[in-house]
Amino acid sequence: MKKTNVLIVDDRPMVIAGIQSALHSQDVVENGFYFRVSNCYEEAVNSIKKMKLKSQSFDLIISDVDLKKCDGTEFDYNEKGIISLKIEGGKSKLITIIRSKDNYRIYKILRTVRPDGFILQTELSISILVDLVKAVLNESVYYSQSIFNILNSNQTTSLILDDIDREILYLISKGVKTKNLPKYIPRSLSAFEKRKQRLKDLLVMDNCSDRELIEKAAIQKLI
């Protein structure tokens, strides 16, 4: 009988070993797993292509969100690697693991990548990983409690704020000055000033400082 083919994409041996050990130790699937490990983006893509040459595909891809290229360099933006990996994987189910609780990045990944499973690394345990893999392989979507809370808190606000609004808030929270925003997002300075004032009117209802704006955005879990 066919084993369940799993591609693990991560550059941390302890995480890889933990995933393999957890899934091997539990009765997760009927015939067990066959694991392939890739430490970087190009290795992962090559593994997927080799499966395609045999008219096969991975049943499941478990990947670190912060994928790097094999020469150690990062992508132009952090999510580019995982988006490309999902496209290459085709029908393969995708579980993503994020290392830190960055609300903006998590929301962005939910919107752009739409993984089948999504979990914060600090929430990983044997029982949760088993439940996660079982759910995804059975055609369900599984988000950990922290991910679900972030998704739920953004449902109403997402109808009001678009991705550019959120990116402006995120960049300002990282210390980027308004005059430098056009370096990150292709818009005019006047467009950013109008958007920032709209955000202040919407979130604070006052002519507040940037710091007060970010504090309010953080309270509402927008960043």
C-alpha cells in the first residue's frame, strides 16, 4: 500500500527531527509516511519536480514560512518563497509554520498564501501536530488557536482597511518615516499622507501622533 509522501522544508535539524518523530510515533495515517527533506527553496522545488517526472506529487508539504534560497540569501519579500512553493506544489496540501507572532505577516500569509494548515512554532506539540496533519489530509483547513484569533479579529476591519493600509501601519511600526514609504510601496508621498490621515481618523478619531496611531492599531491587532 502507498505511503503518504511528505516534503519537509526547513533549515533547522531539530524541527525536522521533531516533525518526523511525532508523526512516526502516532497512528496518523494507515500506511505510514515517506519523508523527503529540503533545507532551502531550490532543493524543495527540485524534489517537487522529480515527483512530477514520475507523474506523482507530494501529499503534504510542511514548510517554514521564512524560506531562504540555497545560497543563504532571502527573497525580495519574506512571503515570496512560500507563495512560489505553493504554486510549484500544485495539488499538494500545504502546512506552514511561522517562527514568531507577527500579526501583520500572519494576516498577509492568510490572504496571499491561503495554506491548508497554519501554526505558530511555539504552539507545536505532538498532539497538535497530529491533529493538524490528520485534518489537512482529510480535506479540512486547520489553523492553530493563535492564528485563528488573528484571523477572527481582522474579519470586520478587513472590510475597511486594504492591504496598503495595513502595510503602511506595519512599516510605520517598524520605524519607517512617512517620507520614506514610497521606497517600499509604489505610491506618491501625497497619497501616503492622505491614507495616514484617514487611518488616524478611522482608528483614533483625533489628530494623533504616529506613535498613538500604532498603539491603537496594535490594540486592535492590526499589526
